[in-house]
Amino acid sequence: MIPIASPDLSGNESQNVAQCLESTWISSAGRFISEFEDAFAKVAGTRHAVATNNGTTALHLALVAAGVGPGDEVIVPALTYIATANAVRYCGATPVFADVVADTMNIDPADIEHRITERTKVVVPVHLYGHPADMSPIMEVAQRHGLTVIEDAAEAHASRIDGRPVGSIGHLGVFSFFGNKIVTTGEGGAVTTDDDEMAARLRLLRGQGMDPQRRYWFPVVGFNYRMTNVAAAIGVAQIERIDALLARRTQIARLYTDLLAGAEGIALPVERPNAQRVDWLYTVQITGFTSDQRNRLIDLLAEDGIETRPVFYPLHLMPPYESTPALHFPVAEQVGAEGISLPTHTLLSDEDVRTVTDALVARVAQLRA
């Protein structure tokens, strides 16, 4: 089976983890944590990166630090991983969905404006599958309405828009380092910011709310969201090779594009002159397919020994977020039905990519016959 994702642990990961074991620093203290935070802050182009134990807790931490609570509304894209909306619910707030644009599958800045009410506090644009969202108009709308912007860059490490790294444009950025991400710590996350006071608040909340100057004194209710030294040790080794990891992903994406160019009924990822995507997952649209047809395609490719996955289902169609009357986001529904993500990781060979594209073209033709 050609897997859709696989972590590349061929650098100093094992050596770093062994150092943790030898030193006995295996929990939420140890030298690798600050090393990882400093190194990732440079990747994100920010003064601070506050490491957490996963991307969902990073997003929850950012929302709490931004003051989101019961009665507030947070605008999120209708098409994204469910954690984006769940973290809002953890705060007692309400996620409000906005439609997406078809080419990048990211939140539509024009639709954000339509969703703002007197209760709106935060906008969370997601850089889906490594495509940076159109941040300039999003920031303009947010500034005009006095809203905080938290970038969900879980899938977009080192992606850029208008020359700026994602995670450095909004007031806060959030990243995930799950095992299938561009940079992995096994499980992990981070919140990025240029605001010194915000970084201090994030660190306070991350560590159960314990006063850093007075051990075991807790001035606020916090969370146990700390990253372990072992996870950070893996992350440090990953960032040492981030340029090579990104370069190989770019090579794989270009090969997919070359091999699928002109394939009937397969829409390829968009190229934009002001954006540098990072292809966390190379994702195509099978034009005109229903979700049932797309899911059948996934099953057929699995028979060919190729793991693929559907684009995220629109959130308003999920049981926790269904409403009466039913909401309708036509673009999210269309790309959610047509989208399929292909194997994308640095351990793929060029021959693997050719195998995937040959099978994809053949199976799409079979289903259209």
C-alpha cells in the first residue's frame, strides 16, 4: 500500500530522543522545548512560538487567550477539519460558518463580512492543505470591525502569502505537529505571536495557570497543554531539515501536476503568483462527482494499493453542527464532494507518484464510463 502520509524520521530524531531518555527529562521540562520553540518561531517569522501538546489545544489556548467565551461568535470556514469549530465550542462560544472559494478551498473574505454580528469576536482563517488564505482582505475586514484574527496554519508550515509566512499575519497563529504534518513531533502544536504580553499569557494558561515567579501559586484557571521534551526533541531534528523536507514536497507536487496536466475532469491545485503553497496534501477535484462517486473512487484506489482520503466534509453537514433550518454553503458542498487528497510525503518515490496518477486517471475514466 502506498500510504497517504508517512513521517520522515531519518535525521537526528532518534539521537535527540535518546538524549531525553539518558537525561531523564522526558516530561514538560528539558532543553529541547525552548530550542524547538525558538526554531519554529523563526520558521513562522514571529517573536514567539508557544509549544503545546497538540494542534487542537493550541487553537483552544489561542481562543481563550484572545478572550473568547460564552456568548461570543467566532467565524470559521465551512470547510475545514472539525477541530477548528470544536475549539470554539470548548470556549462556550458559537462557531459561525462562512463559505469558501473554490480554487484554494479557503474561507471567502467577502462572505466573512456577511457573517459579522455584534457578538463576533474572532475570525479563524484556515490555510487548508497548505494553501495560504487570502489574508490581506481578511485583515482589512477584521480591522474595520475590531476583530481578532487567529490563523489556523496547522497544515501550512512555512507557507507564504504576499511574502509573509502564515502564522505571522494575524494576531495569533496556530500550528499542528501531528505525525502526518510537514514538521512533526508525533503529537504537538504551537501558538505564534509577536505580542510579548500575549505570549506570556499563553504560557501562563498552558501550564495550569501557575505563576512563573511563584511555583505552585495559580492566579488563574489554566490547562495542562504542555509539550513534552521528547516531542520537542523530534521537532528540533525535523526543523534542522525543513528546507529539504519542503523541497521534496515541492518536487512531488510538480511531478503530480506534470503527470495530471490535461487529464480530463481532474482539476489541479491552483498556482497563485502572490502565494507559496507547501502541499501538505496534494488535493485535486474530480469535477462533477458526487461525494458517493468520490468515495467509490477512494475504494477503487485502495484496491490498487493506494491510500487516499476525501476532502474534509463541510462542517454544517456534521451532526454536531447541523441546524434547523439547514444551512447551505454551495462552494464548500461542491468542493467537499469532489475533492480527493493523494499521497504526499517525502518518502514517496517518483515511481510511486506515477503509480498513483496512472491509477487515478484510469479509475476516474472507469467511473465516468
